[in-house]
Amino acid sequence: MFQEFKKFVLRGNVVDLAVGVVMGAAFATVVSKFTEAFITPLITLIGGSGSFADRAVSIGRKLDPKTGKYMARAVFHYGVFIQATSSFLITALVVFFFVVKPINALLARARGEEPPDPTTKKCPECLSEIPIDARRCAFCTTELAAAA
């Protein structure tokens, strides 16, 4: 049973998947930090001062009996959502342009283009190129079999 498990774990696609998951997590961390360090401050410039992640809308008020101050009943942290959304979009753009597009181009190049349907054929007598639907050769006037 151990040998079978070892064979399963060491198969190429399992190892490739594990490497892909680890690299994806590391890449997501880099993009997240890039968003926090560069994109979020740019968005904050548009919206005003303060940390963008701290932006929120509160609805309703209730009196805190301990402090005697009013507190929000519901707080919607839209800044965190916008920051996460921008991080996702940047990740998706980078993956699309630096992974998906190049792989699609390589696959298209490897497959090659299908040759177009022939429009001419060779005359069996003089070997001249004639239209595929021709019933007589224009060069040697040999009668050809009817086109199927």
C-alpha cells in the first residue's frame, strides 16, 4: 500500500499541481502587497485622506451602556472590499497577459494551421496545374474523369 501511495504522490500531475498551488499562493501574496502599497494609496488620493481599508459606512445607532457613547449598529467596510476587488482584478490581468496569452500562442503555433482546401490538381498526362473541377486539361487537352 505504501508503494502504491508513493507512486501516486510522485506522479507528474500531482507534483505539478502542488507546485502550482504553492506558486499561486506566493503570487497572490505579492499582488496583494502590491495593491496595498501602490494601488490603494492611489485610490485614497481620489477619495481623500486616511487609510482606504478603514473606509466604512455605518447604519443605525445604539447607546453603549458602559461608555455612554453612541455606537453603530451595522458597519459596512467598503474600503476592504474595494481593495480585495482591485487585488483580484490585478491578479487576473497579470495571469491573463503573462500566462494564458503566451500559452495560447504556443499551443496555436504547435498545432499549426490546417492547410486550405486545394483549388487545383495536376493533369495526369502533362502534370500541369489545372482547376480542380476541370474536365479537360487546358494545356494538353486530355479528357479527365468527372469531378466527384
